[in-house]
Amino acid sequence: MTLSSYNPRDRYRDRAVKRFNKTIVLLILLGGSAAMGFMIGRENAVSQIESLKKDIETKETQMEELQNELTSVRADAQTATSRFELLRSQYEKDLPQAGPTREIFEMVRKQIEDGMAPERLAFVIRSARPPQNCSDPSSKRFVVRTPAYNGPSSIVSVGEGAVNVSGTGESAHGRGGQVEAWFDPTQKVTVTFKTADGKEETRNGVLPFQHSLIAAGREYRFNFAEGEKSFVKVTFDSCDYP
């Protein structure tokens, strides 16, 4: 009888060795793949970081340039504001916005626009002089006629008849809304000036106001203000002209 040399244990051991070897190979492949993936990922990350750094540096450079431009613009704006304020103060100093100087400037401008020669206008201004031989101020009053006033005419004569002054206005209203005979001092009144040679001019406005005119070789200056009920008080004087 012949005995076989086959040993089952060897067969199981060979199978175990093969499985172990396969496992080792698989682990090596997995490890290599992981290592390769890590290296590739690391290179990509490094590349992205470098790209981000460049972007940040570019943005910082642009931000610095914008900051410099903004600083320059602010400086230019401050300079322009300072120049504007200086020019405005000089303008207001040389040309007041209100008052007699402004009124005179506007009159001169209008005369030139209307065709008066600047040389002629300059001659007239240089020929002007302070008032001389003026009379003492005097005061009179007159009734302002209204639509509801039925009384006699009221006229003030000035300079021995050189100028006659009268006025009209709007009727006042009582508490109940009824129309009164006297004038409303809060509304405009119209004052009429008539000279001895027949010339006539008017002045319209809310009291008080002033007016002047030339008559009989003299300049008459008037100041009108509210007087007692129905009346306007006029204060006047006259000076040689020219």
C-alpha cells in the first residue's frame, strides 16, 4: 500500500500566503494612490495659495493706488474749496449783496445796458457832491384815500408849492370783516408827487419807505411812515441841486 505525500496544511498555508501577498499588494497600491493623490493635491493647494497671494498683492497694490488717488482728490477738493471761499469773500467785499452800494451798482449796470456811454456816466458820478444848503427837516401828514373813504382830498404842499404829495391805499377791515374808511398800513400804498411844472411820478410800497426827486432846482427828500389812523406822516427836507 502506497502512502500519499499530500499535506492539507500546506495547501491552506499557501492560500493564506497568497491572500496576504494580495493584501500587501493592495495596501501598497492604495498607499501609492493616496500618496500620489496627496502630492497632486498638495501641488494644487500650493499653486492655489500662490495664485491667491498674487491676487492679494495685486488687490493691495490697487487699493494703495486708489488710496493715493483719493488723498490727491481730497487735497484738490480742499484747495478748490479754499479758493472758492477766498473768491466769494473778495466778491462780497467788492460787491455787497445788499445796501446802497449794491443798488448803485445795479443802476450803473442798467444805464450801461440801456446804452449810456460809460464815460458820460463816470462824468456824472464824479460831478456828484454832498448835499449843500439843506433846509431843516419838517413833518406833515395827509389822509390816505381808500375805496371806502368819502372825505375831502388830502394833499401836502412842500417847498411853497414846488411839490404836492398825496396817497391812496387799500381799505382796512374790522373784526367782523366789514370794510373801514381808513387804509390798511400792512398793505402797499401809492404816493403821488406832482411838481409845479406839471410833472408827476409815483412811489409804491409798504410803509415805511423813502423817496427823492428834483423840483425847482432843489432835491427834495421824503421819508414816509404810518401816522395816526387814516394818516401817513411825511418828513422832508430839500438841498441845492446840483
